[in-house]
Amino acid sequence: MKRILLTLSLCVASVAALAEKPIDGLTDIQHRWAEIQYKMPEAEREKAFEALAEQADALVEQYPGRAEPLIWHGIVLSTYAGAKGGLGALKLVKVARSDFERALSIDASALQGSAYTSLGSLYYQVPGWPLGFGDDEKADAYLKEALAINPDGIDPNYFYGDFLMDQGRHGEARRYFQKAFQAESRPDRPLADEGRRAEIKEKLSELPTSE
């Protein structure tokens, strides 16, 4: 099985008003996700992500009609699936895919297009038919949409580089990894940036030096 990693009906005026309000608890989920993913021993991550998924689910219920909680619910489920592994993880990534699709239908630009990034990463990492829904063409399309919204971001460049590496397009992958590594740091997510840059270094070390 391939890797499984590595989120409502209102008038327009009401949606605009909601979008201006911060989402209490979202930052806590982001920080906890980074702690689990990058600081916790691998053997302990599954249970920790399971608990965080419940917290993210509550946030989705608390903020109906907002894309951001859906995106992070999907991200948590995706990484929970990666920690869990096996066929049981497919159920989790199917729910995550639904989260990202719902988020896109609400606000495709939320969190700088993170739903596109996350959905694209699922499509190239989840197995294809008959086990899963993996689709490299869809992965390519969604990741390019993410880059169109956030061309200099660490995550869209990292995941597109990883996708290209998976496709054997090593020279192109190197360029996207390097751009991701040089991306501007996010003041509110230092641990996530630190962990992602460590992943980038590892990926670059795995690329053939001849290309």
C-alpha cells in the first residue's frame, strides 16, 4: 500500500461577516498537530491523533459554514490514518477527502488554499482502485491550484515536490523542495515549519545527484 499521510446555507453578507471572526481553538489544534507529528515518538502518535480528531470534530460542529475547521479536521484525520496504517486507514482518508471537498465548496482560498494542497496530497498518496481513490492526474491538478493561490508557501511547494519525486521527475522535484525550504517562516507555526524543513532536507538527500 502506498503511503497514507502525509477539512451550509448562509447569505453572502453573513458569510463575509463570519469570515472576519477568528476561530477559537483552531490555533490549539494546529500547535498540537505539530507537537504530535514532529515531537512525539511514532508509537504514541496514533492515540494522540485519535484524540485530536475528536477535538477537531467538535470545532467543525461549533463553526458550521466555515472552511477552516473542515480543513484541519481533514488534516488531522489524514495524519491519523498515516499513523494507523492498514486498510482501516482508508475509511479515515475518505472522510478527510470529504472534509476538503466541503471546505472548497465554502471557501477555496481559506488558509491560503490549504484544502487544495491537502486534497492533492491525498490523491497521490492513497492507493488507487480497487483499494482506494488515488489518482495522479487529480493530484497534479489540485496541487497546481494550491500553488496558484500560494505560490511561495512551504506546504504547497513541499507537496508538489514530493508528488514530482513520486513520479520520478527528480530535477523538477528538487526545485520545488528548494523553494519550499526557502519559504518565509510562519510566526504562528514555528514547530510546523521546523518539522517541514527537516522533511525537505531528508527528501533532498534521497534525490539522485545526477539530475
